[in-house]
Amino acid sequence: MEDAAAVAGLLWDRWLPAGVRRLVAEALPQADADARALAVWLAGVHDIGKATPAFACQADQLADAMRGHGLEMRSAKAMGPDRRVAPHGLAGQVLLGEWLEERHGWAPARTGQFTVAVGGHHGVPPEHAQITALYEHEELLRTPGASGRVWRQVQTELLDACAERFGVARRLAAWRTVKLPQPVQVLLTALVIVSDWIASNPDLFPYFPEGASRGDRERLAAAWQGLDLPEPWLAEETDLSAPELFASRFDLPAGARIRPVQEAAVQLARAMGTPGLMIVEAPMGEGKTEAALAVAEIFAARSGAGGVFFALPTMATGNAMFPRLLNWLERLPGVAGARRSVHLAHSKAALNEDFAGLMARAGRVAAVGVDEAPPAPRRRHDEQHRAAAELVAHAWLRGHKKAMLASFVAGTIDQLLFAGLKSRHLALRHLAVAGKVVVIDEAHAYDTYMSVYLDRVLSWLGAYRVPVVVLSATLPASRRRELVAAYSGRTDADPDTATPDAYPLLTAVAPGGGAALYRRPQASARSTAVHLERLDDGLDVLADRLENELADGGCALVIRNTVRRVLETAGALRDRFGAENVTVAHSSFVDLDRADKDSTLLRLFGPPEKTGDRPRGRHIVVASQVAEQSLDVDFDLLVSDLCPVDLLLQRMGRLHRHQRGPGQTERPERLRTARCLLTGADWTADVPAPVRGSVAVYGQYTLLRSAAVLLPHLDGGSGRPVRLPADISPLVQSAYAEGPVGPDHWQDAMKKAREQFERHRDDQAERAAVFRLGDVGKPGRPLFGWVAAGVGDTDDTPTGRAQVRDSRDSLEVVVVQRRGDGSLATLPWLKPDGKNRQRAGLALPQDATPTRFAARTAASCALRLPMQFSGETMDRAIQELERLYMPNWQGKDSPWLSDQLILALDEDCQTRLAGFSLKYGPVDGLKVTQDADD
């Protein structure tokens, strides 16, 4: 008990961000002093429930000794299943509540808000029914009869001693009238959990008799030194102007000027009375990421946040963001020259080479002698950085329940949405985000299902007064209002005093509401006029048009809405243009091949100042939606399937993205005008008919509204080009508004499609609400039942992600090759790693544990199978895959491959699975065809 209390004190003093401490302190009469004392006391008494017959009976030898002192109890066998009614957390909550009532005159209605931290210290706050059931089995707390008085005396003496020892005995009277806000209850519960975990670690606090040679202070000092938790970032206000701030924090080229959106974001952050929610709506390429990081620094200095969480839509975007975050940290005051914890938060983070390097730098957690010199930190190779930050993926801050507690985190949006999912140890996820500035990128990318969770999380973030920066290139006004309302907690918040079509647009609101602030900066001087044309859907039609457009060379991007259409299109274009002139990019590649595809696209089609390898002749990239986000690629011509207008605008952002010579003169002459050919629909019908695959992905209603708002820009309308960025907001707001769009003769089809859309949206919202966390309750209301009827444990696995995304369970496999002699090996075409180590064709022995490097390489060849392998087909596929089970690949000796399903391809890189033929290669990825006899 003393260990946990002492750890809580150190965590409070040296690890908790100032903003978290301030939130707790504001709820108590003597502010900081009361807050620290309360945290230490709750950690100290968290295991008082072990002083009960229900718990003590488990160790016969100790139980006999206790009986010798008058503490009678039945044996564990005699108690039977009734013992489950009194888990020691719940028992401790009840005992502490009784003690507050009987010894200190507290009203029963006031105790729960404090004692729930004891009851919930194993991750789930008790429910009312559990509390009632325990009161009906009081013999589990104290043996009836004369021995009951002895039990009560011991429990009271323990709690009296804790109150004196931990400095709250003379404060309890003043706390009787306190109403703790629910966010404060969550934070205190989380702090007790973390304190308990650290104090229960035998590497830090050795058990008796090993630890008996040290006094309490020496033992604590050794444990804390061995734990070596990096302290939180302490940001300081800067008086640098916006241009000076950006020049200092980012590696800007000489003479570079910051963009108006960036300057306006800094000014708005400084103008806000209290850091709160800022929504940045600006075109692609305006530097929103850098603006968010600059605002995060300002918000952190003014709110006491101790870190930043940057949430992105996918693992790929998370991986791309991670090195940018590290580069920013190297230049950030309070981090440069200091030791800070960082984390990449998604299920495949350990395969990321940047993050793996940080993990290698972190040492083992163990207690050290206080007179021993701590091990010297391993030096960085890049010593040219002035006072380089020591950024570590701290060993203790790993695992899906602790990783988000690191100070600086880049990861998938799922990690944030999990804070809105009723699950075990949810309090830890709340503590993790409560101490940070949260940045949410690509806010337009989240559907109704995910938005249900996001809005609830925003409401809790507002209650924690967590500063939030939301970034989007294409955000409907209605969604902007929903985000503001969720965070501010006011549905009557100022609607849009800004014009709905203002763009770029910055919106800010403080926690708890108040008048929203707006800024309407100019877009940068760059603008593009994109001429939009219809193109009939057909492979020959497409090939003929591209042959004409690329007669003098040029680089075209063709974006299809499904992988099947990508592969069909690529096959037809290779027949016409040659395989060497057609590149494929989609999501059905193993991880290493996908990363290689991305780097190849950047090398060939990236910014002119960063690559000299752009194809001189004609080249076509056929891609799925992977081309919409993150990649800074630039093409001369765009062909796109009809899709939601906000996504089409994102795709247009890959067209003439960079200046190539004055007036684009370095592009082929006929491609110096930006043009987008819109296909994937039957344009000859009375109402455009999108292809079936597109309807399955996006829905008929959204596609029809997109087509309707684009009519004035299509060749059949006025022919006016789409002007970027000027037309972005008008198009998005019209497409997502409630009013009718399109010709009169479209309206019947629109009505039918809308009815189907609304049914689907309502179904998404209803299903998402099942496990969604409740809203913030009134101050003083205990967290009893906070995660009742939840999902239990959750993490960043396919099953965990499926709980916050509206996706059917999908199957992930590790792809290897079976050679002619029956042995297994890694795929034969893999390129060497960053240290030039060979990865292709590494042996994977079936009768032994593969080498760590070979296993890691194989794990980096994970592949998510397409939706053909969901439902009943998934069950059949799993049964077939489990036939290839290798015991030596399981368990702690092979953490990379343990519990993985292995898909073994033959020498021709083919196999059959669950009635489908599969073929895989580094050029086209996975091809799936249904067997004729299945």
C-alpha cells in the first residue's frame, strides 16, 4: 500500500502533465495540495479490499495465521462461487465508503465519487447491481459473529492509519461537500491503476525477502530510477512571430514564406481566451500539418498539455507522419536536448524502421542501486543536431493499454475512437489523451459509424479541456457544426456567422461553448483550373483516349473505386501501352510491397525539386483510393471513377500539383491544361448510372449528388472549369446540403436513393451506439457502471478496429513461399532493408523457430484478404489456413509470427483457399478468382 502511494506521489510530481493536475486541483478546496494528497491516498488504500475473508482465504498458511489472531474465515472451497461477488476492488470500495460514513460523517451519496477509484482499479468501475449483491453477502467482508468485530477493527485501523500516513485525515471533513466532476474521477482511477501496476512490478519492487535490505526511501528511489519514465513536455509561450515560429520549427527552404492559412492559425490560437477546438479547412498543399503542430505548441503552453497525439485515417498515413513528427520534435523547445517518450500507435508499428530504431534505444526496466551510475544513453548517429532530443519508445510504455501514455504519439484514428468505446481499462485511454493536444487529420474521411464515436470522444475531450485541432480539405458545413457542438457541449452554439462557402476557413470554440471565432484567410497564390469532362465507361474507350492524350508523352493517373477495376484496367492498358509503361497501386499488396510502391511513386512522380526520375515518355499509374491521401505525387492528366465530390477534389489535388516550368511548359503541350476525365458511370442514361462496384463502396445517393453538383462544370453544362481552391467549398457544401440538386427528371431517383441512404445512416448510428461510452455525467455522480455492457478488452487488432469502424471482420495472413522441396521462405523479390540486409528468400524452418530477422521480415509481408473472405467463407478459410500450424512459430520465442495465419504460395506464387484461386506478385499484388466448381 505504501509502495503504491509513494509511486502515485512521484507520478503526480514528475510525470502527470500540468493540465491534468490542474483539472483535478480545481475540484478541491485547497487545489494542488488537496489534489496530490487525494491521489496519493486513493493509491494507498486501493487494495484495502484484500483485508476481507473473501480474499484472505486464498492462501491457507496466511489464513491460518490470521485465524490465530481472531480473524475467522471459511476456506475458499467452503465459500465456493460466492467469493466472486466480492472481488477485492469492489470490496475495497464498499469498505472505504462505510469508513467515510461511519468515521467521518459523510453522506452515502457523496462517497461513491471518491471510492470508485478503488472499485475500478482493475479496469472496470463496479455496477450498481454488483454493489447491491455484495451488501447481501456481508459475510464476504466480515465473518459473522464475534470475529466480525475483529475484522471491522482491523479494517478501520488500516484505513485510519492510511489517512494519517498519507496526509488526508484533516482534509476529509472539507471534502464532504465536494462534487468531483466525472472526468476527475476517471483521471484519479487511471492514476491509481498506473501506480498499482508500477508498484506491483517485482523487477522494480522486489518481493520479500529480496527487497528487505533496503529502507522504504532507498527502495522507492531505486525503483523510480530503474523505471526512468521520461517527464512530460513543458511547453513555454513563445513571442516569435508566425513566420519566425515556422522558420524555427520546420526545415523551410531559404526565402520560403509561410502560407496565409498557417499565419492565421497561429494568430487565432493566440487570440483564443482558452485553448479549445480549432477546425482548419484549407486546400490540399496549404501546409495544414505544419499549422497544426505550430498551434499545438501554443495550445500546450497555455493549457499545460504534456504532449501531442496526431490521429490519422490509416496505418500508411500514420507511418508517413511519424518521421515528420520526429523532425519537429528535434527542433521543439522543451524537447530538443531533453528525454521524451514517443510512440507510433497502430498494430504494425514495430515493423516501422523509424519506430524500431527508437525501441532499440530503450533499455530494460529494472530497479537499480541509488549509488550506481545510470547506464549512459546510446548516442544518436546524427550528432549534427544541436542538443539533439533523446526520443525513446520507453520499454514500460508499450502494450496496447499503456502505449498511448507516451508524450508524443502518431497513430491511427482508431486509437482516439477507442476512448469512446466501453471497454476494460478505458480510464487509461482517457488519461492518455487528457494530457495532450489532439490533432485529427482528414476529418472528412470518417463515415457516420466512426463519427458517432468521434463526437462522443470530442465531448469528453471538451470536458477534460483538451485542446483539439481538426484538419480537413473538404468538410461539409453541417459536419463542422456537429464537431463544434460535440466539443463545446452546446447544441445551441453559434451556427455559422461565417458564410458557409468561406474557404479557407478557421473555426475556434472554447470548452463549454461561448461565441465561436472565425478567420477567413486567403488561399495561397497557387490556383488550378481543372477542366472536367465525361468519359464513357469502357476499357477500349479509356485506352483510345489515353493513346491520344499521351501521344507526346506525359504521366496519367487513373483512379478506380475497386481493386477489381484497377486490375482489369491495368491489364487492358498494358496490352495497349506495354507493361513497362503501366504501374499499379492499391491496398492488396503485402506491407513491404505496399511501402515499396509508395516510395516508387514518390521517386517517379514526386515534387520536381526532389526527384529527377520522372518518366520521359508516357506512363500510366492505375490506382485505387490509396492515391487520394498523403502521397505528394503530381500527374499531367487525371482519369477518375465517379466518387463523392470531396474525394474527387482530393484526387484532383494530384493533378498539376506542382509547377513544372513557367506556365507548366515542362509538361507535354497538350497536357499543360489540367484536365480530369470522369468515368465509371453510364452518362447516356436519363439519370447517370454509376458502376456497381462504386455503388457498393459509396452508395447511390452520394454519387448522384456528386454528379449533380458537378453538372455546371461538365462538358454538357456551361463547361466552366473547377477552380481550385475557390470551388472546393461551394461544391462540398452543395453536395452535402439538405436541399435538392440536379435536374428535375433526376428527383425521383434521388428520392429513392436518399431513402436508402438514410436507412443505412440510421443503421450505422444505431449499431455504433451499442458500445459507445455515455455522455459526461453531472459532477458528483459516481462512475458506477461507466463501461457496463461493454466489449471487455479491446486493442488495435482487426476485431478491435471493427468495433469503431463499420467494417465486416476481415482476414489478415502472412504471405510466404513454399519451395519445390517443401521448405518455406520469405518472398523471393523483397528488397534489402535500410541496413542493406537481404530479406528475399530467407529460410523459415518449420521444425525450429525462425531467426528474429527472418520472422520479422515474414511478418512484414502481412496481407489483408478482400471481402470475398468474410462471413461463412472466412470460417472456411481459417480452417484451411490452420492446417499449416507450426508449434515452433508460436509463443514468446517467436513474437513476430505467433498466432499468425500463414498463407503459403507455391513456386509460381499461387494457391487455392476456400473455393478461390489466389495469385500474388510484386507488380499487381493479389488477384482473386472464384473456382469454377465452387
